[in-house]
Amino acid sequence: MVVRLDKWLQVARVFKTRSQATRACVLGRVRVGGVKAKAHRKVSVDDRIEVRHQGRTRILLVKVLRNKPVPKAQARTLYEDLSVEPPRPAFDPFSGMPPPEPVVKGRPTKRDRRRIDRWRRDSSS
């Protein structure tokens, strides 16, 4: 079976859509065997795929090739995740601080106004 890289990334649920997977390939965020890969590259079993997505790098080892969508539980069986989870800090110095003030461009909408008021009310306590 021959499967395109962008299609496999979507079927394996690494990306929500195929166009997102294609865009990641175009931007150089996907590597196969340590080399930047284009979306049309053919994927084979035991390929090592590195994906930079949402601020972390995932390392996936292809186990099964599929080009049709599968249930979420079955999608996890298409690859072996070799990624290392980043360690969580023991102490978060920002945990007691109020959230940052929302950024508003132009005149605030009614919804923005309520968020700003809520933020000011919470941060003054």
C-alpha cells in the first residue's frame, strides 16, 4: 500500500485536517528520517517521523499504513510514539498571579467589555 505523508498524518490524527498536515510539511515542521519531507512523500512501515506541532516535537514510528479515516482508538495503533514528555516544573512562580489582561484592538465589543470587567474585578481581590 502506498500512502502520502500528509494523508497518513491526518488518518493518524496528528493533524485535524489534511490541509493542516500539508501546511506543516511546507513550513518544514515535518521530518522523515531526519530530512525535511514534502507532503507528497510516500510513507512506509518503520519510517521515523518527527513533527513539530503545538509547541512540542513528537517522534512517531510508523507501524501500520492506512489512507482511510479510522476511529480515534484505532488511530493510536498506527504508530508508536517515541516522544519524550517534558518535565513539569515543581514550582510555578506564576500560579498565584492573575491572568494577563485581554488584548483588545479597537473599540471593545460588549463581550470584550465583560471580559475586561471580570479581569479587573478578579485581579483587584
